[in-house]
Amino acid sequence: MTWIYPVVLAGCLLATLPLELGLKARVYARPVRLLATLAPVLAVFVTWDALAIHAGHWRYRHLLGVRVRNVPIEELAFFVVVPICAVLTLEAVRRRRPGWRIGDERP
Amino acid sequence: MTYTVAAVLGVVFAAGLDLLVLRTKLLRRKAFWTAYAIVVVFQLVVNGVFTGQRLVVYARADILGPRLFYGPIEDLAFGFSLVLQTLAWWVWWGRRASQARPSPTAASAARRPAPTETR
């Protein structure tokens, strides 16, 4: 059962890959901006996860067992994969609806 | 603090980041809500697998009780906060870069009154 979590995350990356390659979302093509986006999000959510595990809000079963402090590495991967998929989706929406402003357009 | 309270705070934190701190105002944009509407469907499926397979188990005392695709409804708020914070930072970094080097057409528009806000 330990394979479920990584397989699902890999599936998310695979499923959204056509947005980059086909729709030209240009998210992976802007790695610095992507990393700068992931860093603060990762900081907030790894902290939340660690506190929630400590407080007993939730616990994990059937994972690989590798943890950073008390946070499973699957969760670290989750907080990277889901944001990437979200950004790809937003950029795909922009591609399909060029008239909708997002807020980062050049003046 | 229960997960319910933390989830509400997570949404408030994300909204504050978007509207007040980074001032990206994604909550007022059609593009954001369209993207979120797509993402939330996949979030529910993925979360449904994790919680349905009981890879994640929640303390009953820390959640309200209602569930959506096996996951506690609090997970919806958690996921919303994750998506909103991510997209606010993405747009903020992009806006910073585009202000640093405006497009060539911006030079010719310099005589026109400057827009009060980039929307």
C-alpha cells in the first residue's frame, strides 16, 4: 500500500503535463518564479502539517516511513506537486481566456 | 485548537495574503475561480483516495464530522488555502518581474495617465 501515495502524486504531474507541453502554460519554463512560489507555500504548509501531527489532528499509515522531523516525505512532495498543478491550471485558463486578467500583466 | 478552527484560520490567512499583503486580489478574478473550480475536482478525487484508503486518519474530536469523498470537509478549506496562497505568490512574483521590465508598448503609452492599478 506504500506505493499509492507516490503513484497518485506522479499521476497528478503526468495528467497536468499536457498543459505545459500542449497548451504552453510555461510554468516549468519559468523555474525561478516557480521555486520562488513554492518556497513560502512549502514553509507554511510543512509547518501546519507538523503542528497538526503534533496536535494529533491526523496521522499517517502505510507510507514509506521517511520523515523530515515528523512530516512524511510524501507530504513534502504533496506540497510541491499540488501547487505546481494549481499554477499549471491557472496558466492554462489564461491561455484559453486571454481577455481575463490575472494581475501580473505587463503595464 | 481543532482541525476545524485551523482550517478556518488557513482560509483567512490565505485571503489576507491575497487581498491585503500581496494585494494580488485573485479572490476578485474570474480566472482564479475558474482555475479553482477545475483544481478542486481533482483535489477531491486525490484526497478521496488518500482518506478512503486510510493513508491519513483524522482524530474524530478535531473535525466537525461531515465528509466529502471520504475526506472531512475541513480538507476542502485546507486545499483552498493551499491553492490560493500558491497562486497569490505566483502572480505576485510575476507582477514584480513585469514591473521591473515593462513591455515595449508601455514606453509609447508613457504620455497617457498612468493606470492607478494593474488589474
